[in-house]
Amino acid sequence: MQFFDFHHHKKHFRNGIYNVNIEESPPDQLYSAGIHPNDIDIHHIERQINWMESMMLQNCFAIGECGLDSLVSTDQKIQEEVFLRQIRISNEVKKPMIIHCVRKFYEVISFKKKADQAMIIHGFNKKRQIAEDLLKNNFYLSFGKAVLYNLSLQDIIRNTPSDKIFLETDNEDFNIEELYYKVSEIKGISLEQLNEQILENLHTIKNG
């Protein structure tokens, strides 16, 4: 059985969504392209937006990573402007968004009303209240390696509807299969059921 890796940085891994680096050429595999808050170049924002728009080709599954981050040096207003522009592009090209968020979850929730397409919070590892508020606002949650050992995160997974879940390796060095085994055990469903559900979730976000 193959296991889909929702968000990864491994250039030649085929069964998942490869996160391209800023201004990288389009790869010959499924990928996402976006302007990460940490990559915003305030002197060349238009060039970065033009690059992103040029990446909206057949193999581009989603826009991202993009979002808001309270720890990077880029001014918050500029982050919000660049995020909003990416939301508008997402609406136009009808592609879901992979969201990077650090300590700005309620700001990201406020932007959700401007989005027509699905938003997926990648690498979710926060408290249950944040998870519940995101789910109430129709976000998807993508979980990574921390689920293997973080008990409170395992509890969140247990209570998150299966039709709102994705699994990812991000830039961690481990086998995505381990995560699928752990989540199927936590949720009390078979590996096959979990795999089918995640593929169905992919189909749902792709088709709006």
C-alpha cells in the first residue's frame, strides 16, 4: 500500500505534495507553490507574486506554504497583504491552500472568510481549543511526526473527524508509513480505511 504524504520537502518523492522553494522551477511531480512569510522579499514582492502565478500549472496541486508567522522579521501588515494576494490567486485558479501559521491562528481564521477554496493548516501541533476553533471554521488539519509521541496531539487526532485530516512528513526524516499506522491505531480504524479516507479528502479539496 502506498501512503500519501500531504506536505514534504523531498525533491524526488512521488507519492505526495512537494513544497517547492521560492523561485524554483516547476518540478515533474505534484507540488505546491507559495510565498512563505519567511521568504517575503519586501523589495521584490511583485517578482515573487509573478513567479507564483507562473507556477499554477497542471502539476501544481495547492498554493503554499503561505500564511502568517509572529516570529519572522517581516512586518505583520506586509505578511497579511501577501497572504491576501495569495488567497485571491487561490480563488481565481481554484486551488486549495497549505497554511503555515505560528501564533497567528485567529488572524488566519479571520482571513478564511475571504477564501473560496479549502485551507489546510500544515504541521498542526497546538492545543485542543485551537484545533476545535479551526475545525468549526472548516479548516483541515495536517499532522506530522509529533503525533508519534505527543499524547495531547494524539487526543486531538482521536477527536478530529477523519474527513478533516491529512498526514505529512514536512522536513522530518522518518517514514510516512509510521504515521499512518499510529493514526489508524489512535482512531481505531484499519490502515486501508484511513488511506482511503485521506485520498477521498484530497479529492474533496481538489474539487472545491
